[in-house]
Amino acid sequence: MIATNLAVAQTDTDPGAPPEHKTRILVVDDVADNRDILVRRLARRGFDAVEAGGGRQALDFIARETFDVVLLDIMMPDMSGNEVLREIRRTRTDIELPVIMVSAKTQSDDVVESLSLGANDYVTKPIDFNVALARIANQVSRKHAADAERAEAHGLRRAVMSESENRRHSEEQLQYLAYHDPLTGLLNRSAFRDLLNQALDDLAVSDTKPAVLFIDLDRFKKVNDNYGHQVGDLLLKAVGDRLRAVISPGIELCRLGGDEFGALILGHTGSDYAMAQAEIIVAALEQPFEVDGRTLQIGASCGVALASSVAAELDVLVKAADLAMYHAKKTGRSNTVLFEPRMLLEQDERRALEEDLRLAVRHGEFKVFYQPLIDVPTGKVRSFEALIRWPHKTRGLIAPDTFVPLAEETGLIINIGEWVLREACKQAMEWSTDISVAVNLSPLQFRNPSLIGSIVGALAASGLSPSRLELEITESALLGAETRNHEILRSIRNLGVRVSIDDFGTGYSSMSYLQNFAVDKIKIDKRFVQGLDNGKSSAAIIQAIINLGIEIGVGTAAEGVETTEQLNSVLERGCTLVQGYLFSRPLTAEDATRFAETHHAGHGGEDK
């Protein structure tokens, strides 16, 4: 519908003039990724989409060029969407230039103001593209109809008839798009909700209970990143075809959006049937796909919720299935999980923790502790590892294992990591120049484009010599994108900063990357050190890591040394740099400075 009708418009009121131009849409958003995604999807529907990065640029475009509709974000830094709308309405009516506002769900007051200022419609974030497409189509149809009326006023009756025909076809196809996903041909989210609503309305007179399945593709983003969105779209179509082929009769399928699909099961009473169907779906999607001459392996995670296990309300049931799917992904992907009421409580707890974490980032409520790395033969401090803690006002001191995964998932780890880096460099200036400071980098930080700038800024602000800073990176951060990882490590080392591999032996543990990537130290994970008390396997692994370090000329250090027996064991194997509770727990900045003064570092010598 859109590409063949509403995406094109007559360029001349003369009915004999064949030239047409694409319907022009101005997308206004200060976030480049948002604009890019929307512009690409509109272009695939045949629209001529133009993007503006802010309100002033949008007004400049409108003053110089002609557009059929404007998608205008409400929240922008230079001018708010409502300010831009007010300027547009000074010269153009809502018929001459339709404006659809893009609003966060929490901006209801702004939406009301937008409508009072003359906005034609609005969509909410995250944008459901089919809804946006339908509302664009509605405004374009309305504008075309108005243009046709003006043409008729000038005697151009044939143009009016043509426009009416286009509008009729548009409405027919709009009706289809309103309930179907244009890529896969499956039902869309709106149709799925309508069917589920009807099933829930029938609960009182039915012995069966509807079951909802939420299906999220695993590793789909990697396909998009590696092969592009065109291959990604072809894969989504293939997923839709395979789902149709494997489901049992009476199950309604839909594409909820992105790489998420749904299924509605009717006519059954218990969870066994729904779980069996979920397992069939997951097993089918684990099989390879042949797409555009490539063999692609993805997989899927599936959450299942029964109306009988939660309140018989649509939004609660949908939320339950989504939560179950989230738990399926957490348990290792390619899994099926049945919703349990405790999941709602866990989500509420997580949401509260996330809100507190955002406030903590905003107000700088974290503290950095420092645990020394000791050179055992001399008994002197070689370095301190910076360890973040969160003193929560009601929960007490929160360890990083609790909040760092949440910070990584929400992207807050970037701000937290930069703050720790600055604090650690500043604190290191209080110690002897022979003592360095080690700062952990999360995989997200390691791949962040601003990493080098953050390092340079922290060093410059503190005055710390680059040779006294060591960045600890986990094995998982070095997986994939080998060329890019080489560039990042080379840039870090070119600054004079040292690099170590943290928790070695617990991740990918490929010997090849130690040869390919230049590092200065391997830190043996504490699980192997503490496993020395339980058997020979940990001792063998530790010895192998130490020997590997010697062979490739990289120093080793042992983490988590808590007993004299563990210390003697790692010393016997040739590792003399140790860290753990046997020597010191993580210390406050003040206590670390006193510890450094009483354990003054020695000079020279390489890590062993």
C-alpha cells in the first residue's frame, strides 16, 4: 500500500502530467540512531525520508523545501518539539503540513500541549513502526484528499477522481497493514492483542484457558551486524515461514516487532500442551537457515504464561509471558520457561534497584576501595586494584556482583567506569611513585569509542604517569572483532598504559589471543586459587597458566589468596605476585594510603 500509493504523489495539478515524486517525510530527532532506523525503514516503504538532527535544522529545511508530513520528537536539546510546532503553525496549517509528534509514554502533558498547538497525531516510544506507518498513511491520505479538493476547485476533476481511487486502494491496504506485519505476513501486535482480548472475554464461559508464548530470537543482532539489515529481513521472513510450518492447528502466530514473535494457544486447559508447543518452536528455530546463499544459525528463547496462572487481564498476561521469556534468556538461551508469580516480584525488585542505581550515578554515591597486590619476596606493595562499592541508604554496602550486571545491561557502566578511572588515578597520586593502580574495564567500556579519550582525560586531570595505570580486561571482552580489539589495545599501550587479563581461565581461554594481543600480565582467577584446597585439578591449571606466562613473556599474579597453604602453593609454582584477604581486604582510600606507607614498594623488576 504505502510504497505504491501513499509513498508517491502527483507533482503537477495537470492531469496530463505524468511525473510523480515520492511522498517526502521529515524525521526530526536529536538521537542519530533513532533517525537512522526510522529513515531506513521508511525508505524501504518507498518514502523519500529526510532527517534533521534538531529543531532549528528542521525549520531551515521546512523554509527551503516541501514535505508531506513531519515526524517530530518532543524532547530535543536545542528546541523542544512543541516550540518547533508552534513555529510551523505560524505559516502552515495542519492540512498544508501534517505534523505527527513522537513522545515518550511519560510525556502525556507534552502530548496534550502538542495537540492544542495543532499537531495532527502522535506516536509513542519505543515506536511501533506499523502504528507509525498507519498514522503517516492517514495524514498523507488526508493531505492528498485536501490537495485533490483544491484541484477540483480549479476545475481539475480528473485529478480528484484519480486521488479518490488512490485513496480507496490506500484504505483497503491500510486495513490489511493495520492487522498484519508487512515483512512476514503474520498478524501484528495490534491484531494479537485483539485476539487475546477476545479470548480473555470468553474466560467466564469457557473451560479452557488461553496461553501466550513470547519468542525472542537469539543471536539475531549478530546477523544484522555482520550481514546487514537486508539479510536480517530475509531471515525474519524465513523464521515466519518456519513457524507456520511447525505449529499445530488452532495456534495464532504474530510478529510482535523486531526479532520478537508471539503465539496464542486456545482450546487447552493446562500448561503441558503450551510448553510442548514452545519446545517444538525452540527446537525448530535451532536448526540452520539458508538465507541469501549463507547458512545462518540463530536459535530462540520462549516464555509461556497461562491465563489461569495470573490475573485474567491482557497486560498482566502479556507481561507474564515477556518475563518468562526474559528468564529463558538468562538461563542460557534456546530455553523455554513457564511463568511463575515470583518473577513479578523479582522484576519489581530489579526495577527499584535500577531507579536507585540511576540516582546513585547522578549524585555520585559510589565509593572506591583498593586491594593491594603484594610482591611476596619483598613484602612490598606493587599496585592496588580499584574496586567499586555502592553504599546504599537502605540496603547497606552493595557489592559489585549485585549492581554491575545491571549497570552493564542499562549502559550506566560507561559513566560508572569513567568515574572510577578518574577517582583511581587521582588517588594513586597519594602513593609512592613505585605503586601503580589497576582499574577494571567492562566489555562495554572496552568497546566504547570514548575509551581512549576517557583514559587521557583521567591521566591529565590527575597528573598520573601512564606507566602507573594498569587496565584489567576480562577474556570475554576480547571475543570477536579481532581487528578492532587490536586497535584498541594498541592505542592503550601507545599511551604507556599497561594491560592485564583479569579472571584468566574462566572465560574463552584461547591461547591464540594471548599470542595475538599484547598484554602485560595474566591474573589467575581466585576460583582456581581457592580450589587448591579441594583437589589436584586447580593446581594443574594454575601451573599451566604460570608456565604459559613464562613461555610468552607475560607476568602472572594470583587472586583470592586467603590461606597460608594457598600462598605456599602458588609460590612453589613460581608466582610471587599475590592478592587476597590473607594480606588485606579492600581498603578505603585513606587506609590504602596508610597501607602503602607501611609496605613501601620496591624498585624495578618484572612481574613473575
